[in-house]
Amino acid sequence: MPQPSSARLHEFRIVSNDKIAHGIFSLVIEAPELASAIKPGQFMNFEVPGNAQSLLRIPLSYARANADSGTVEVWYAVVGDGTERLSAMKPNDRSTVLGPGGHGWGVPEGCSRALLVGGGIGVPPLVPLAEQLHRAGIPFDVCLGARSADALVGLSELDALGAERIEIATDDGTEGRCGFVTEPAAELLAAGGYDYVATCGPGVMMQKVAEAAAAAGAYCEASLERMMSCGFGACSTCNVETTEGMKGACMCGPVFDASKVVVW
């Protein structure tokens, strides 16, 4: 059974909200208690004003948190009404956010080398994980995928955190190799040397990464995207089918042992 949620309601002030790639924004909020509490892989549920008929919060992962400045940075894609309204919010605008929520990354004890595989807007939760690995002195490599070069995020951040190797794949070949990020990921895993894999992105991508990790004998975790409507386990809208039955992503995830996920 999941433990009671650690999520609490926080008021926040927007510090900045800027476009950083095609259809992708970086939102920095000031929320000191949240910045001190959130852990790599956890998420937040944002209240976005502007539409009285929209009752649900927007679940978003985070890219960076700074306890000293009391800020949290979120990268999000504009994909619908809620995120469109979020992109229109300005510095000093205020609202509320529920968090930190869920179960984050669980780097196994004794990990000697890790591979991080991110696709599209699945890259942000890998950034705080990379920071965690860097601080622990665990070497890691990265595979990043995007539709095109102008939609690629996280490259400079992951490089600055010490990624020893970064492989890039874009659908149109405008950056790195032309094709899917699963291809370089499978090649690196087949070469061996990894005992931990973390992936976030489209379901099909994560499934293929999980299969390649299993074939290589590496433990794999995946951060799954679901509509986490309430954020604390009450509504059952974010269920994930696993080998151990249905589990709510907002409480038992969003990070899951990839070998136990049945439906991606």
C-alpha cells in the first residue's frame, strides 16, 4: 500500500516564464518550502487561473530546485488550454501548487554507471537525477531525443552536470543522428557497463529502452505520464497496469520499476 502523500498546498510567485525551445517554456517559481522538500523524480500539480470551467490542476515534473533561493524550475510543453494559460502568466503572478508528489528515482545501492534516456518533454525529470548522480560521484551517459533541433532541451544542463557521453537523435536529423533515441540507447546498452537505466518520454520509447535494459541485465526505472488529477491518490484517474495490479502514478509513481509495467 502507498504511504500517505507528502504533497502540501503551497502558494507561489512566478519569477520568470520564458520560451526555451519550440513549444516549450521554462517556468521558475518562488516557493521556498517546496524547493527544500522536492526530490528528483517527484512532481507538482499546478492551479492555473483563467478558466473557471477548468477544475483540474496540471501535473508537471521539475527540472531544477534551489533550496537557497527558494525556487523551482519547470520545463513544460504547450499542448492544450491549461498549458496555454500557464504560458501566458507573467513574473509576479501568483497561484498555488500541490507538491511534492509521488515516488521519485531510486538509484540502486552500489550503482557504478548509469544511462539516462529522455525523449521530448520527458527530459526535465532526468536533470535533477543527473545532479544527484554527479553529487554521488556516479558516472553517467545520456541519450536525448526530440522531433527536431529546435525542440531539444537539456543538452547544456546535462553536459554541465558531467555527462561523460551524450548521444542525440532527432526525427528529422537536424541534430545528432536521424531517427529515434532508442537506437543509440540500445547500442550503448548492448555494449555493456551499465547497472542502472532511467528513462522518461513517450510510452513506446520507454518500453523499448526497458526491453534493451533487461536484455543487458541493467535495472531500469521509467517515469510515466498519466493525468494525475488530484495528486494524492483519491481519484484513480492515473492508474498504471503493473504485474502487481493497478497502481496510481501519483502515489506509487510516477517512477516505476520498468520490469513491472504492463501497459505503457
